[in-house]
Amino acid sequence: MAVLKYEEIAESLRARIAAGEFAPGETIPSGRDLAEQWGVSRATAIKAVDVLRNDGVVVAKQGTGFVVTETPVARAAGARRAGSTRILGGMPFLRVGVPDWAEPPARVAEALGLAPGVLALRRVRVLQLPDGSPHSCVEAWFPPEIAEAAPRLSGAAPIAEGTTRYVRRQTGRFPAEGVDVITVRLATEVEAERLGVEEGSAVAVLLHTARDQEGRPLVCEEGVTPASLFEQVDTYAM
């Protein structure tokens, strides 16, 4: 499925923000400027900015236009739970390889309700710190019924509106409940290579499962973060 023009513009802006071209508090190009730069209607340009606004990447500022918020572009492992500091767009990230169909690890298959041997769609990304070094690696696994109904998940092209909004648009299903399980173990060879640490280093693993309004699993993400970078903060009444 071809990338729509407004999605292409939004993804370009997102990448420029992630690269530091527009710092937090700085104004992004106006709808008029974007329309001229991309040779599109102003409505298309505004729709692209709306994607970033809805994702919390930019916010309207009276008399200025849209400015970059304090939050960048993908959520870090360990920053999802209620009471924790939530990174809403989060960090710059790099895709690893291309999405592929594979048999998920047993813990992921169980979370998705898949029988042994059933394949799921895997998307891998490495989230980055401001200096470009790895922060965490995340494998997102989508059950077959979601991946088949949302074919762009299988493509290498970025989904500017975000996978959650795209899946909702394609299927009518959206996250209503999240279940997080945090464990500690040693990094595998592949994880160590992605994270730039020694094999066998201690890592925190966040297994996040999103369930829809009917309790059906939408996606299971396994986020792996070196122990030295993992932090979880909970705030609660006493």
C-alpha cells in the first residue's frame, strides 16, 4: 500500500525533529510553507501537522504556530505504567531490518494467545539516546489477524500516523488495557549487538501486551534495556 502524501510529510518532519533540526520549543514550518515545499494543498500540509499534534510531538502556541514539545518520537521500555513518567512520542529510533513473519518466543506467544508454531509479524526498532547511542531494543509482535488486516505493518516504509492509529483505522480495534511484566536476565548475543554491550550483560526486560476494548491482544512488545539505563518510577498514595 502506497504511503499517503500527508504521511510522507509527517514522517519527514518527525525525522527532522528527531535529528535535532527543530529543538523543543522551536517552531516547525507553517502549513503554507510545507505546502509550497512539497507542492501539495495547504489542507494536506495541515493534515500532516495534525498527525504530529495528535501524537504529542508538537503543540499549538498562540501567535507562533506549532512548536516541538519536550517529548521526541518512540516510547522507551520502562516508561508505560500509570504513575510513571510517560514518554509520549519518546526517543529517536532506528528500524532494524524489515518486518518479518516468525514464531514468537513462548512468553510472547502466550501473551498473544497463539498456539505453538503459529507465526506472528515482528517489527524491530532500537531507541536512541540524544548522542545516538542505543537506549533499548524493542521487538513488537502482531498476531496474524491484525497483521493481515493492516498490511502496511509488513512494509519497510514508516507509518507516520503511528501503528496504533493505523491499526485502529484498519480494524476498529484500539488499546483499552495494557499489561506490563518486568523481569531481569542476561542479554542474548543479538540483543548485546543491538545495544552495544557485552553478551551476558544484565538487562531489564519489559513485556508489554496491549489488549483491545474486548480484551483481545493487539500487540506484544518485548523491550530490552541495559540495567544501567533502566529506571522505573511509581507514584502512589500513602
